[in-house]
Amino acid sequence: MTDKAPKNANPDAANRLKKILPRLEKAYPEARLDLDFSNPLELLIALILAAQARDDLVTKVTPALFAANRSAADYANRPLAELEAQISKINFYRNKAKSIHNCCTQLVERFGGQVPDNLADLVSLPGVGRKTANIVLGNGYGQDTIGVDTHVMRLSQRLAFTSKTDPDKIEAELVEIAPAKQRVRFCHLMQYHGRRVCFAKKPKCGECTIEEFCPFPGKTKA
């Protein structure tokens, strides 16, 4: 795949994104997905746990969880009450335990215990939506995907990369303007900037390294 944006991309958005990425890269060279994992299965489990939960809380729970469950079969065969106890510090742990159990049961029965490396199969799993699937593909398999989480959505709207509100439509527009090899990195940088400077309420516009490229009308004063 080429590193250039497609010819049908929004030229203004694509041009501003080209200028914004180096600025954010310089500001956040350490930017990464704020979840700890060593393989696609661990990433998938962490993402299920992270729904409506803080990433830092998830990272406190996953070391012991991953040590006790090395494979999809371990999760599938573990009594639900035990799995609930292992993740009891996480929001909605009972529902998430069911999602993990059902998802891993499908992994064992349909995919030999392996996490699929394609979107269609991933979204067919219980508890796995398109955002989660794209994050697994991008961060677990190195594919050129965009996972539209809260920060990617909010900042892409604020930076006028999209005017859409549906995550799937936002993804489609971002794919048109983001160079393929930088799509996963784009998501990491949006997440870091959204958590540190570009807050939903009272963004720190005076401290923003990309303020000059941002058309957001509700900017705060320095």
C-alpha cells in the first residue's frame, strides 16, 4: 500500500493532517495504545475489559488475568464465577466475564483458539464491534486500520477531518485522508492529545502544538 492519501481525499483535511502529524509526533513520541498485551488474544481481552472502564484500571487487572489464562481455551473452560472473580475490579465485570467466555468459546470452536486476522471474522465474535476489531488488527497484527474510539472521534470532528457522528462513517472519511502506514499511529496520537491537551471541556488551546491548524470555533484563551 502507498503512504499517500487517496486522490479522492478531502484536500484541505489531508493537507492539514500532513502538517499536524509531525507536530503531534514531536509532542508525544511515547504515544502508544494504553493497554498492556503481548499477543492478539491478550489485546482482545483487554479491549473487552476496557469498554466503559479506564485503561489504567484495566492494566492493573490484566497481568494476573493473563498469567492465569494463557489461551482462549483457558477462558472458555473456566467456570464463569472464577472468571468474574478475576476481573471483579472492572466496571460491569459480570457482563464482561460473559462476553469473554462467549467470545473465547467461539474462538475455540470456530478458529482453533486463534484470534482472526480479518475484520469479517472478528466482528462475528460475541462482544466484538468494528472499533475493537480494527484496534486488534492495527495493534495486534500490524494492519493499516483506524479504530474510532472516543478520542479519535472527538478530535477528528474538532479538527474538521469529518463532520460525521457515526463511527463507521468517520472511519471511512479518515481512511481517505490518513496515509496508510500512519493510520494506527494517527490513532495513538489523537488519543494522547485528547487525554493531555484537547479535553472535551476547556481544552488547553494555549498549550496546543497544533492550534494553528485547528478550526475549532470554541477555542479557549491562553
